[in-house]
Amino acid sequence: MAPRLRRGAARDAAAQDDHAEETETLKNRPPNTAFRQQRMRAWQCVLTPKLIVTVFSILAAIYLGFGAYLTYLAHTVRDLSIDYTDCVRDAPRDTGKFEPLPSNLIKAHFSTSGNLTADPYKAEWQVVTREIRYGNYTAPRNVCLVRFNIPEDLKHPVNFYYYLENFYQNHRRYVASFNAKQLLGDPVDGSTINASTCDPLAHDDQGKIIYPCGVVANSMFNDTFSSPVWLNPRNTNANSSEYLMANNTGITWSGLEDLYGKTRYNYDQIVPPPNWREAYKYGYTNDTPPPDLREWQAFQNWMMLAASPNFYKLYQRNDTADMAAGTYQVDIVSNFNTTLYNGRKSFLITTISTMGSRNIWPGIIFFIVGGICLILDIYFILSFFLWKPRKLGDPSYLSWNQPSATTPNTAAAAS
């Protein structure tokens, strides 16, 4: 016989269960605060006509103001660009006489208030053959002499760039064609180099490792430029004056040298890349040792691959002295053949502003965005204040305030 509960025991048990559940619920209930109960005050943006007009007016003023400032900075930059691609082919050779460059090869931006002559951007060129020394030997090279006019003083710093057209450093296989450990100076073994992305420039026919390996290093731009020589200095006692520019100091980003190091290979283990053989005729020797990549800033600049096929790279600079107006000459040892891939090459002498070298596109972009904001601003002003649209928030336009057509169901219900 099953035991019987006393009268009211079931009710007491149910009450205890309800109390336990309520206690458990209270224990898990979050605090009654505005943050925990989602009662925080919040600002809800109501797009009123005045707010929209104000926002677009502010945006138009900001963008147009920045566009004007950036355009002004771009026009304060003074620069001269000369395309010397065809110098070896078209310039007079070993005649001792200069001939004018075609005008389409010269681009310049100078102030009209400067010391202008009748033909301020005139440039001349000629080609001479010189013996260039590499270590313990010399070799004949084509040297392009370019004379040009600077019509006004250029404030320092003055930068000297080379410019290449139609050279695709962004090609997928080109970008990967190097070995980072080898560039750091590690004596990476041949099997590792052969298995790396340096192929097909990993080793030579005798199996010696190419240092530095890969297509990027092999294709390095190897034209050399002298510092500009001032041919008509204000000091009449001097025949010429060289405007010295540093070509291995301060031309790379800070910290970039940490990616490179002096190699620890033995000289008999490595050979130069194929395109370097003119400078290293007898390979790497005590007279022509491998370059110290950590100290070679021009190489580091080249290894910073460009994103577009037309690009500038900094070659040399002067941060301390102004470049006086006058006629200058630059001697260029022409080694880099751009005609193989239908490319062009130039050099650029330029001052810099707060935004760097001359670039009008940031200002143009800001002007475009500011113009769009101004047009929208004018449209909203006309729309809200002159064309008088319907009242904002008019409750008479709410759907439940409008008379609706009688439907069959409502008609049946009414009958």
C-alpha cells in the first residue's frame, strides 16, 4: 500500500518548487541598470533639410579647400625631365659639338617670374666614347652628355630620379624571383637556391651559384649619372662648378637596410648575374668583390618593386644646398637598353613640397569630390527651400489615415 501524503503536502511541495524556480530566475537575472537592460540614451539622426544642407556644405568646403591647397603645393614644385633613350643612336658621336634635343623629349615646370631666357628649356646632347674603370680594368662605354638650362634657383632639397616606361616590375614571376636569405648574407647552398623561385637565374653553366640570384637583381637599372656640373657659375674665376649630389646616402626608406647583409660566400662559390658581367668581367675577385648589399642603397631601391609599368626611382639628392640658375651638364654612362622591350628612360631633377614631388592628381580628386558635394548641396537647397516640397513628417500621409476602397468582405460585413 503506497504511502499517502498528508492534506496540503502536495500544495506545499508545488509552492517550494515555484519558489526555487523564482530564486533561480532572480539569481540569473541581469542587474536592473540602463546598460544591462538596454535603456541607454541614444542619438538618432533625423535627416532634416537643414542638417543635410549643413553636412554637404561642410564637406564641400573641406574637400575644395584641401584640393586648392594640394594643387598649390603641386605648382610650387619646380622640375625638369629629359628623355635620353635615343641619345646613343641620334646624338652626334665624338664630334665635340652638341646638338639640340627634340622639344618633345623635354618636360619642365618652372615659375615665369624666374630668371628666364629666350629659350628656358633648351637642352643639347652628344655621345662620346670613354674608358670606364671597373676595379683593376677599364672598358669602353658610350657616355651621353646632356646639357640643359635651369631658369631659376631651385630650393633644396633637390632630388634626381630616373624614370622607366613600359617596364613591368609587377609581373607575377618577376616579383617572386629572389632569395631573401641570400640577400641577408646567408651562404645558402646550391640545392636550396635551385629549388627556390630564383630559377632560371639560380646558377651558371658550371653550377656556381649566382649572387644575387633571380631576375630582379639581374635586370637592375645600371645607367650611371654624374652630379650636375654648373657651366656658367657666378664666380667668373671658375670654369665650372659641380653641384654635388649623394647617390648612396638617404635615398632609401629608413630600416630597409635590415633586409640586406654582406655576403658570407667564398668568392669561388658564386658568380655575378649575367647582366652584371660588364662590371665584373673576371667574376668576383679581391679587386672586384661582391657588393655589400646592406650599404648599396641604389640596389635596395631597385628591389622595392613598382606597382605600375611606368615608375620613378630616386638615384641621388642634395639636401643642403640650393641649385642655382644656369646651364648644367650631366654625363650618363648608357648601359641599360630599353629598346629591347619598347621602353623609354628619362632623368628628372625636381624640388619637393610637403606632399613630395609634383603630383596634381590628389588635388584633382579632392576637387571632384568637393564639386559633387557642392552640386548636391545646391540641389537640396533648391529642393527644400525654393521648390517647397511637402511638409516633413506630415501625419496626413500615413496610410491608416487615408480612406481605403470598399472591399467585398467589408461590404458583406456591413450588410
